[in-house]
Amino acid sequence: MTTHTDKHPSKRTEQHAAMLEEALQRPGVRDVMKVYGEWQRADKGLDAYRTANKEGYVTTTTDHANAQ
């Protein structure tokens, strides 16, 4: 296991923060992200239903063969 003890954020982290800050300054982005977050939360709530509703595999067996 590797632990990072650096006190300085990585270049990627800094770029992400700058990009996020720039995006959030645009009109409507916060509203869209809020709606998207709510949709993700609601969609995740349906995971149990989706899992339970999956169709199982149907295995058909027979004790004879039809020669046609």
C-alpha cells in the first residue's frame, strides 16, 4: 500500500480545480449539476429493482430428441 504524504496537490488536481472553478462561473452550470446529481441519486435507488427484475436463464431439457 502506498501512502502519499505530499502536502502539495498534484498538477492534475490543480488543473481539475481550475477547470471546475471556471465551469461553475458559467450561468446554469450549477443548476444542471444539481439536477444531474439528483437524477443520479434517484437512478441509484432503482438498482435493487433492476437486480431483482433481471430475467433468469431458461434451461430447457428433454428426455427425447425430435428428428424432423
